[in-house]
Amino acid sequence: MKTKKVTIHTLQQMKEQGEKITMLTAYDATFALLLDESQIDVLLIGDSLGMVVQGHATTLPVTLDEMIYHCRAVARGTRRAHIVGDMPFMSYQASIADAIDNAGRLIKEGGAHAVKLEGGAQHAELVQKLVAAGIPVMGHIGLTPQSVHQMGGFKIQGREDGAAEKLLEDALTLQAAGAYSIVLEGIPTSIAKTISEALAIPTIGIGAGPNCDGQVLVIYDMLGMNDGFKPRFVRTYEQLSTRIRTAVDSYSADVKSGAFPSEQESFFMDKASRPKTANATVSAIALAGGCGPGPLDAKDAKDAKDAKNPAGEDGAMYSSVDKD
Ligand code: KIV
């Protein structure tokens, strides 16, 4: 297993050596840890969290504070992967000074290693200034979800006359401004190929065909968590919605029938500390979850041990929690 941290230089080397880059979105520490262990190269805290986590119809309502909160959670779960935080809508469009402050917060408070922002040549000066401030910038062109109202919906871009040339020019301008990578979203394969070949920096595609230097998907989409959303560019590697429902139905049935929790999943009093008086015995019964001293006797030795060391650590209920 590779343990070396992935940096912007690693990604550049991967492009030069023809090794594809893997990127997935992550919004919390648990997913971050799993994806990091699976050797995913880049974790993107995408503002897609506005849709898949928060339940909005677009990414527009997501705030910078919310992005920082999710970045921090992802950063805590990440050991190796490169972490990119999305600049949310209106955190970089109004003024360059505000944009630099906001990008700085994603790095400083959120623990991101780089920021991603949507748009092409119009952001060249901002990209230059962010890079000069030591903040690596990933560009994002093509279908840019923050411009959903301008695009008239989440539509494939680049098919109109002159659009392919404009996309190429945007990509080259972002590269010249210092961007270290560019996401190409929702554009025809041929345009993505032309851009990927023209650029020295890596391109990461989503709905942009196989010729990009890497690929990204929204983790909830590739795990099949949303039955109602199956666009053509998404490959679902799991059907977690079904599996989650089945698991939850089983849990519910077990609780209703009393099958959960079992003795193995419950805690009992240590015999030595069990109160001896009649009143105290009643409290002990209550504390022991309804089991009196009698029925416990057969399990005394094991229970006393479990009470001291229920999950492998003295008195710890959650022994596997890695406290930071
Ligand atoms: O917000 C997001 O998840 C993204 C990816 C889809 C590229 O920008």
C-alpha cells in the first residue's frame, strides 16, 4: 500500500508518466478514511454536497462556512490523498480580495491542500494571485453547475459554434495563470481529448469521456445511493440505496421483535460491585437492564471481565475510536 502523500507535483508526474488520476468527492471523515485507504489520489470536497448531503436542487445555496466544516471533517480522515476544497458560489466572483481571503480560509481552517473554482479566462487574474499567495488552484470548465441558470439547466457544453475553441482558450489561459489541474465537466469527448493533449497540466474529467488524465465522480452517485438519479456519465459500482434499505428494515424488525440487542450486545454489573440491600438490588436490576443477580450468575465471570474491559480497553465503550 502506498503511503506517500499525494501533492500537486505527484499529479503532474502522473500526467507525464501517463498514469491516470483517480478523484472522488468526500464530505465526511468516515468516507475520507475509506477512500484514502483505497488509494484514491484526490478527495474533492465538492459543493455538490449542497445537493447530495443538504438536499438542495442546486449547489448555489452552499456557504463558505459549510464548505469549511466539511473540509475539516475530510481532512481529519485523510492520511495520504490530496484534498481539494470547492470555492462555493459567490465566494470568489465578487472581488479578488474577498476571493483570496475565502480561499485562505479553506486552506487554513478547512485543511484543504488546494481550492477549485468554476470558470475560465475571466478568473485568470484571481488564479494568478491565489497561486502567488501559495494556494494551488484547480480550474473547472465546461458544465459549471454554479452557472446553472445562465446555462438554462445542467446541459452538456461545447456543442455550439465556437464553443470548443472557447473551452480550449479557457483551459490554456487557466494553465498560463498557474492552475495545476483543470476539471472538464459535461463536454464532448473530442473536445476533452484536444484540451488534455494541449495542456501540460492534468485534466480530470466528469462526463467528458476517457481521454482526460483522470476521472472524478460524486461518491453518492457511483455508490448508487440515489435511485432517482442515473445520468449516462455515471457508472454505479454499487446499489447502496437497496442495501441500506435492507439493512435498516432488518434493524427495525429486530428492534420491534426484541431480537436486538442481545446479551452479547448488552452490559452487565460486576458481581463484586452489585449492591446487596433489597432497595439497592432493585436499582442494580434496573442498571443491569432488567436482569437480576440470579440470571446473571451463570455469566458472572465473563460479565465482570466485560464490564471492566467491554471492548478491549479498560472501561471504554468505543474501543475502536481513534481519538485525535
Ligand atoms: O462539486 C462537485 O462535486 C464537483 C465535481 C462534480 C467535479 O465539482
